[in-house]
Amino acid sequence: MKITSAEFVVSAVGPKQYPTDGLPEIALVGRSNVGKSSLLNKMMNRKGLARTSSKPGKTQTLNYFRVNNMLYFVDFPGYGYAKVAKSLKQQWGKMIENYLKQRQELRFVIQLVDIRHAPSKDDVAMYDWCKEIGIPTVVVATKGDKIARGRWLQHTKVIREQLQLRGDDALIVFSSETGQGRDELWGEIVRRLRQ
Ligand code: GDP
């Protein structure tokens, strides 16, 4: 994908701040440190636009990025940082639950998991929650460069099994270091937005 424009629009703390131009929205979710900011920057070809390693536990905002006047990436707060086990819904609060359930512009979710590890309980809960609400998911296995290519299949198999990937939900191996998976993910995005 050729990026002609990519800009940060707003850190929304509630629906009043969501854009009103009706462009399709793609939400990005994953555990803190999974590589979400790095992936966003890679997808948008903009180093540092999505800040990496924003401190978890701070204000829960939805960060909107408009790309090519075609779509918004909506960066969700990272989950899984709470010391005491809390449910996803408790970590995130009502605003985010309402966004997932009610936002008309939301087309699908990109869920990030680290290729090296089996999905966590939170990852499984997140995936199941999206299925419950009826939101399609594209799963991205991040940090692909951290394991040998010959082991990708073995690792993605575990991810598929743990999440119990459904229907035509896709799984793409990605690396922000090498750009692996970038074209494939853009291809998947464009295909789904055309549907
Ligand atoms: P976030 O908390 O999910 O936004 O994660 P970040 O994008 O800040 O990444 C967390 C850490 O993982 C940083 O040190 C990144 O440099 C590193 N990282 C992210 N993506 C990759 C990747 O594809 N390959 C490698 N080797 N490191 C990565």
C-alpha cells in the first residue's frame, strides 16, 4: 500500500470525540508490549507516529489515525498489565465495551499476539468477546523475526488452536523489523473493506 497521508487525529476519551466523517474503522488490540505501536508505524510508514511503549495503566483512550483518507486505525489501550487479575472489561471500562458493541464504523478487529508465546487468557478472552459481539478478527502474530521462519508454522498452529480461530478469520505473521507481513495485512484490509 502506498501511503499518501497518515495522521494522528484524536485521543478519544468518549464517543463525542469520535470522528464524524463515516470512514471505516479498524481497531487494533493486544497485550501491552506485543508490538502494536511498532506495527501501526510500519503499516503507515511513519516512524514514531504511534508512540511505542506508552505507559500502561494510564487514561484509557482510543487513539485515531487516519490513513489515505480511506480508513481509521483505532489504537486500543494495551491489556494484561493489571497485577491483580482483572477481566478485560474491568481493565477497560464501559467506553471501550460500548465502542466494540455499538460503533457503526467499526469493520473488524486486528488482534495482535506475540508469535513466540501461546496466547494468554486475556488474548483468548478478547478473541471470544469479539466473536460474541459478532466482530470479524484478523489475528496478527507479531515479532516474526524473533524466531526462525522454519518454526512459524509450529507457532501459528498453537495460536490457531488456543484461540480456536473461526470462520474465515485470518492469521498473518508480521515483523516490524523486516516488514514481513505488511503487504499481506494491507491486502487483507483492502479486501475486507471492499466486502
Ligand atoms: P506496544 O506496547 O504493543 O505498542 O509495543 P511496542 O510497539 O512498543 O513494542 C514493544 C517492544 O517490542 C519494543 O521494544 C519494540 O521495539 C519491540 N518490537 C515490536 N515489534 C517488533 C518486531 O516485529 N520485531 C522485533 N524484533 N521487535 C519488535
